[in-house]
Amino acid sequence: MWKNITFGQIRSLLTGLGFQELRGPKGSDLKHAESDTIFLFRPYRDTDPIKPAEVYHVRQMLDARGLLDADAFDDLLTKARA
């Protein structure tokens, strides 16, 4: 289901939800201060596909924190691929 999702798609989705990005040599941190949620990613280029397990983790955490429900997450990623 989440094959060929790029880091750029996930980064855009998260920044659109108010996450702030800090990039460094060891990767990217995307933090949402209000919900105390942070995602740590290895150094990806925007065009790099990320592992389905990472996509699933982001989806689950956003839903659990009340930031974006799972169905809306799937819809946004489907639209981003079109």
C-alpha cells in the first residue's frame, strides 16, 4: 500500500500539519511542539523512497496524537502520488 512513497511526500505532509524541520548531517528531525511529536529520519533526499514501516509509523503516530486520522493520511498520500 505504501510502496514508492518518497521522503519528500512525507516531509510535505508533515510540514503542512505544522511540523518544523531541522536538517543535519545525520538526517532530518520533524517536530510538532504542540503535540510533543517528533519523527527522526536518516539522511534522505526528497526523491528517495522510504520504507513502508516508516510510513506506517508516521500514520499511526499522527492518528494516535489526533493530528490526522489514518484514512485522511491515506487519502493525502494517494493524492500526492497522482
